[in-house]
Amino acid sequence: MLQQEAFVSFLRKFDAHPFMVKMNGNEYRIGDGEPTFIVKFNKAIPLKDLATSTSIALGEAYMDGALEIQGDLYNALDHFLGQMGNFSTDETALKKLIHTSVSKKNQKKEVSSHYDIGNDFYKLWLDETMSYSCGYFKNAGDTLYQAQVNKVDYILKKLYLKEGMTLLDIGCGWGYLLIEAAKKYKIHGTGITLSREQYAEFQRRIEKEGLEDYLTVELMDYRDLPQLGRQFDRVVSVGMVEHVGRKNYQLFNDCVNQVLKDEGVYLLHFISALKEHSGDAWIKKYIFPGGVVPSLREMVYTMAEDNFHILDVENLRLHYNKTLLCWQKNYREHIDAVRKMFDERFVRMWDLYLAACAATFHNGIIDLHQILVTKGINNELPVTRWY
């Protein structure tokens, strides 16, 4: 009983929004007012585990069914995760998890662990474009598909493309952005990825669309780009720099600098944070090994070192909240198909991941920024926001 009381006492730190805890037939109210959700613990979590990593302890309890949410999962997380500043993380004990190697070999392994789960899995809950990044909801009634079409169209307009230009996409995913660029602007594009599943699907799409004369895709680490011996008029990277590690942000932009022509335009679309932090331990353990969210200011700093002149910075945070809620809805609608592919622990883990990320964007724990820059001075671009 003492352990249970100590456990509930730990949870009382998270009292910004009222909720109820149920455990061993007892009920405990946390916070003032009517509870907005109920957390049922089928067994107590050791305080040592909560102190080592609150995130891992609670996340694993949910995955294992030791913790159940009575009510809407997203709503509960939206109220709870706004208080992540009260989470405990012992970075010394979790050093190997939080600070992984940034070697090519290890980062390829980390990227593959997420993106090579299987194209059939991602097709269940992504839209037809197979875009696994923040959509752009121009209108309240936009579907997920329309938001992803909007996003790519918006990025391509920002890049100010002209027929015959060359475009490099670093972390090209399943290739929709480059396919649209080739169709609409008749550019010549190259995409690079570390995911074999994405590479295979993009290659298939190129052939299906008859774009072999316009597009190529390579299994390549960004650090090998300078060895290509090529330069591009435009460079874009969407949701990839989060995988390179804090030590390599400058190296990443240095590599872009080496392959971007003078006066060229570069757009970086990335999950960002207000300040530098090591990242969430549960996400690193189960979802994105080695992933680190850059702060906006450190990315801006590294860009200045490469003489990248910033034209615009835009925050699309709430668009990512809505995108993730669409993904979670799709995921839940196809959850029986997911169960045929993976065990129940994976099923609950992925549901938690999508809902938790939606909540963190809604609470401003993380942001989504697009930075548009030129290499050196370019006086030939319009002087107003042409996009």
C-alpha cells in the first residue's frame, strides 16, 4: 500500500488538468475539478523506473496493457503531455540510448528500423501520395490527401522552379515530391534515401509514371553527396535532418552547400524545438532510434556558417497536429489489418506514438518549421512572397 501511495504521489506532479487514477479498486483524483480522463493501472509501476524515465515507464506500461486509458487516448495525452517538463529522465543511466553513434553504419541501421517496417504497413494509414511528413491544410475541409498535395505544391512554389532545373531531395521518402516536380515543372530530380523499402517503391513509381528521363533515386548517405561530383539548382529536405544527430547539423548543411549552385535555393522542412534538448527516451527506444529534434536557432546558426541567406521562416506546427490526428484515425480504422502483421504490443505502441506526437505538437513542445534560403545573394527572385 505504501508503494501505491508513493506512486500516486508521483503522479500528483501532473495536476495542471484534472484526471482520475484507478488502481486495486481505489480511486485517486489528481488536480482540481471534474476529471477529463481516467487512467487505470492494472499494476503499479516501480518508482525507480519512473525516476529513470517517466516516458519509458508509462509508455511501456501502456504497450503491455498494464496502463489503460478510459476515454479518448489523444484527449488524455493532450492534457497530460503538456506537462512533460515534469518528466524525470536519468541521462546518465540512459546514455547509450539517448546518445547513439552518428556513424554511417549505425544511422543506416536506425533509419531502416523505422522506415523499412514495410511499405504495406505504411500504405494502410498514409494517404495515396505516401507522404510521411506534415501536410498543409489550406482549407478547413481539406482531406489528408489534399493537405499532402497542398504541402508539396507549396514547397515546389517556394523553390521557384523553372523547366530544366536540377533538384535534389535529401531523404526523398517514397518520392511524391520529386514526381510532382518532374510532372509540373519538368525538372531533373535526384532523390536519396537510406531506406531500401522507400528506394524500391520510388523506383517502381518512376517507371510507372514514365519519368526515367527526369528522375533517379539513390541509396545514399547525405555525407556522400559531395562525392557525386554534381551541383544542383535547388535542394529540398523534408523531415530528414532530425535523423542526423546534433553533432552533424553543421556537416549536413555543409554537404548541402557543396552540392548547391551559387544563388541556388534550399528549403529545409523539419521538426524543431524552442530550445536544445536530448529528446524523449521512449521515442528513441521504440520509434526513432537516434532521432534528435533541432532547435530553430541552432539550425539558423549552422546555415549562416555556410553563407545561406534566409528568405523566410514559417511555422506549421498545428498542421502537423492535424496531420497526425488524420494518421491516427486511419491507423485505427485499419487496426485489424495491423494486428495481422504485428503483435498487440506493436499495435498499442504505434497508436500511442501517433496520438502522443499529435499532442506534443498541439502543446508546442515541438514545432514544424520550413526555412527558405539562398546560397549567397540572389537578386533575381521576386521581392515579395511569390508563393
